[in-house]
Amino acid sequence: MEALHIEGPVRLSGEVTVSGAKNAALPIMAASILADGPVVLDAVPEVTDVRTLAEVLAALGVYCHRQPDGTLRLETIANEACQAPRGPVRRMRAGFCVLGPLLARRGRAVVPLPGGCRIGRRPVDLHLQGLAALGAEIQVKDRYIVARARRLHGAVVNLLGPRGPTVTGTANVMSAAVLARGVTTIRGAAVEPEVVDLGRFLQSLGARIDGLGTRTVTIRGVEQLGGARHGIVPDRIEAATFLIAAAITGGAVSVRGARANHLQAVLHVLQQMGCQVEIGTGQITLRCDGHLRSVDIAARPFPGVPTDVQPQFTALLTQAYGTGTVHDQVFPDRFTHVGSLWRLGANIAVRGAKALLAGPTPLHSAAVRALDLRGGAALVLAALAADGRSVIRGVHHIDRGYDRLAEKLVLLGADVRRISPRATTANLPHARCDERSAVMLPTA
Ligand code: EPU
């Protein structure tokens, strides 16, 4: 397991380009099962989850190749396999997105219950209710979903859960409904840009979908879909992470590819905190003079502040003057990064779904461990602002969803190095290893 060594504090400056959105690329790759023809995708990020999903698809007869021009080509070689392999699906949430396409295209799907970041309860009841409404017979056997349907039919499906619409649930039901007989109306559909991007991809295959980006999506089933070329939407979460990185380091960074209409809530919070935001053509620039004001932040479904940026904002609030709160209304238990932020010197209390912060607190170097993707990003941001050399382990979590994060930060002036495990201990004269937790702790 590799570690990141980060020497802080640094003032980031320069330009960075965001990659395509992981959370759009994954359901789009899964939906390629529906295509009767090759699919070519531009701007698919080079992240582990993409490789893991390619493993799932290969087991299902869909081969993914990176072409010399960087595009990803997906082609179905065989249409018979219906069972998704347990190992890779258990490693991520989006593996479950093959369920709807398999059912619609092949009439049968055997898909393990998904894994993914441990950020609280992540049920799939709405996915299953939605597919059952389209006529699928569904059973749960030995932690596999076993579903079959000779031909799905249109229906009215409600995907609004207790904390809002489900993102991958909308992907699954929408991808299934495109080949169903008749009209499907999804009420309470997710409106995240990644879901809209999936809908546009399906349209480019020949699907008939209206209402994308609204809570009511109407799908008229067609008999067959072709192939297509599609560009993945830029990653708004990666863009937000770089904007927050600029803010926490008192820097000035232009994020190329960032779309302001996907980031309005994030930009509003950053402006409220005292950052200067300039929206240009195809890029957003953030400048921060180092003086940040605390605010209260609520993470909500789009167009609210994304829950996937909540940990990064929590790191940022440690550097703001006054008291502030971060309330995660989507995943109320998504606070595993707080323990590591404490080690770095943060003053945070967690009460239910809220983190309460009083700042600014000077951050100092520490050896910490990323426990999930966005929590890991929050630790990287805090380490950039902390005094001294921090070590972040559990980098594989960050690699699941950030395309060359360390390299991009280096281009902005950060001192970030990837280190192998042997070097991790050898290079840390001021650290000892706690045997029980196997976590590196700074000596007192
Ligand atoms: N929910 C239900 N029933 C369901 C599905 C969801 O009650 O059947 C609840 C969840 O418990 C949660 C809320 O609905 O409280 C939202 O969950 P959702 O289904 O929207 O999340 P997801 O589809 O599993 C995707 C992203 C996550 C992102 C969330 C919220 C992918 C692959 N994952 O997850 O991304 O946090 O939407 O926006 O698209 C990440 O990239 O780090 C990440 C975790």
C-alpha cells in the first residue's frame, strides 16, 4: 500500500484541468451493455473504479480498450453472460449499475450486492422496487440479486427516498426502461449532472428520453439501440476539490473544464467564506487571501452542495474564523475523516449528521489514513495547509476516484510524493507505529 507524503504549508497557484466525471463514466460504461454497436467514450478518467468496472464488463462479454488517442472503446463480443463477478462488484458501488442494462438487454441478471465507500447505509431497495415495477422478478439469494424478465414494460416509478432521489437507482431504472415496451415515467428522479450525462449517452444510442435534469423523466422504450461516441461530462467533484485546495492554501488556482452551472452551491459557499471567484470561459478561478469566514454548510442532492464535497469543506472550515457547521443530509454518517483531521490539529465535534467546527486551528503534520475516497481528499487538503510533512496512507481509496491527484497538485506547486510502504516507515524519524491499529502516530 502506497502513501502520500505531503509537505505543508504551501500556497497553490496555477492552472489545472479536470478529468471526466467518474460518477458519469461508470454508469455509462455499464449502460454500454445495451448497445448493439461499438461505444467510444472521450474523457473517461484514469481511476481504479474504471478499471474495476472494465473487469466486471469483461466477465459479461463487453471488452473495454483504451485507444491510442485516449478514448475508451467498448464492444460487446458475447451477449449471453448474465452473472456479474462478485470480487470487483464488491469493490465499488457502480458495479451494481449493470443490473438494469443486463435485465433489459439479456432478460436475466445475477449481480452481487455492491460495495463502495463506507459512508453509511447504502440500501438498494429503490433500485429493486423500480425494476420490479417494470416487470422484473427479483430475489435475493446469498447476497446476490437474481432478477429476470422476458421483456420489461413501462410503468410509473417513484425513486424518491427518505433523503432524496437515488443517483445510481435512477441510472439503473433509466437504463432498463429504454428497452422496455411502452412508456416509463420516473418520478423523484435524480437530477445530478452525471445522471443527465447518462441520459444523453442513452439518447445518442437511440433512446427516447424526455425531462432529463428534472424530477420527472419520461422514457419511451425502443426495440434496439445502436453504438455511439460520447464525451463524459467534466468532474464537478474534482473541480470543487481543487477550488477548495486553492482556498485552504490561500492560493490562486484556475480550474479548466469546471462548469459553473454544476458548481453553483459550492461557489456560493466559497464566496460566503471570503474567496474571490471568477467565472471565465471554460474555467473557474479562485483566489483566497488566507482570511476565511466560517459558514454553515448543508450537503444535499443537486443543486445543493454535494455530499461528495462535504469532507473537503469540513477540512476547509478548520481554517476559517468563527464557528461553523457541516450537515450531511444525504449520508448522515459520512464523518470517518474527522478522526484524522483531529490528528492534524482540527477542532471538530460530530453530533449526529453534523460536524461542528471552531477555527481557525493551526494544522500540524501527522500520519493519517484515508478510509474512503472523499475523506481521503479532505486529508490531502488539510495536509497541504498543515505545517510539516504529513503521511497519508490508504491512498488506494483516493485512486478509486481521482485521476492523478498528486501529479496535478504538484503542477500547482505542492510538494506531494508517492512513497512505497518500506520507505513510509524508514523516512519518518518522528513517527512510531501503533501495532494495534496499524496506524502511524506522531510521537508526543
Ligand atoms: N437510498 C435509499 N434507497 C436506495 C438507494 C439510496 O434509501 O435504494 C438513500 C441512501 O441511503 C442515501 C440516499 O438515498 O441516503 C442517496 O443515495 P444514492 O443512491 O443517491 O447514492 P449512490 O447512488 O449510492 C452516488 C454516488 C456517490 C454519491 C451519491 C450521492 C456513484 C457511483 N456514487 O451514490 O458518490 O455520494 O450518489 O450523490 O455515482 C463518491 O463518488 O465518492 C460517491 C460516494
